[in-house]
Amino acid sequence: MTPRVVKAEHRGGHRVLIVFDDGTAGEVDLSAELWGPVFEPLREDPRAFAALRVDPELGTIVWPNGADLAPEHLYALLRPGRGVAGGTATR
């Protein structure tokens, strides 16, 4: 079953606290994930990045410019032992 994001809070810079429907939660720095044209405004403008929200239908975080990140990818960033710098998780 695909994990679903149920809560997300901007924590400054490109850091986000993410909570999944199975209780997995943590803070991750998404700086390294913001590549490509759709993410350029989010890299360059802190206010644009901070405008993230959870889309309950998609089960992930989205931005007003149409950008989103796959919930499976976000989940993998938070799983212990994945070796992702800046990510911490609890469960």
C-alpha cells in the first residue's frame, strides 16, 4: 500500500516536517530534491517553497505552481537507514 502524507509543516529553508498515515514522521531537507524547471521557483523563493500543502487526494505535498513529490519518495527519505543527509524519522 502506498504511504500517504497526512500532515506537512514548513520548518524554514527547504526543511519540512512530514507525517504519514502509518505514523512515520520526521523532518527532511528537500533541497536536493528540488531539481528541474517546475522546482526552480521553489529553490529560489523561500515564500514559494513555504506555500506547500497536503493534497488529500494525492496523499502528498504539493505547491501552488503544480509541483509535487511522490509520497513513496518522501517516505523513503524518512526511513531509518536510508542514508539521506538531513532526514530524521520517528515511528
